Amino acid sequence: MSDDVTVDRGSTKQKVAAGTSVAAAVILITVGILQLLQGIAAVAENELFVVGVEYTFKFDFTTWGWIHIGFGVVIILVGLALLTGATWARMGAIILAALSILVNFMWLPYYPWWSVLIIALDIVVIWAVSTWQPDRSIY
């Protein structure tokens, strides 16, 4: 009787992995939208940001704005690809999230709370995508 019963142990694990990947894609798209809004705000109005002491990575606000806009668009596209299950998007998501952490670290003196929020979301994305073990048979 025990030989006739087979337990599919991979189904629950796969559901968790799929949920993690969808969550990572949604968070990545959210990070991209936040980057895009941050860039638009920097390009539109220089007066929105309070600048404290001089900082090593000082650029013009317009330059920072275009960096964030371009970065946001690329992150949104990779997030959408990750949502569809593209395997290349997993590595792209990890690389872009890591680069986003660096960019927002350099942006930290200009808008600290916004940068800390995006850095925290990037860390969640890296964790979620790197722990996801997709089963190739479902694609």
C-alpha cells in the first residue's frame, strides 16, 4: 500500500519558489517606478532636494535625474521580463538591484529616506531572486 502512494514534494516547494519570483518581479518593478519618479523630480525641480555638506559623488541634479530615469526604465523592463519567467532576467535583476544600491548610496545625501527605502527594496529583490530555484519542467 505504501508503494502505491506517491507524494509530490516538489509542488509546495515550487509554489513557494513561484511566489518568491513573482514577489521579486513586483518589487523590482516598484523599485524601477520609484527610480523613475525620483529622476523626474530631480530633472523637473532642483529646489525639491535639500543638500547638506559637500559630498564626494556630486553631480548636477539634472545629471542625477537622467541617471535615475534611465535606470528606472531598465529596471522596469527587467522586472517585467522576470514576471514572465525569462531566465536571463534573474541575473539581470540581481545585477541591476546591486547597481541600484550603489546609485542610491551615492544619492543618499540628497534625499536620504527615499534612498534608504530603495536600497532596502533592492536587498529584498536580491534575496528573493537568488533563493528562487525554478523547476525547468514548468517552463
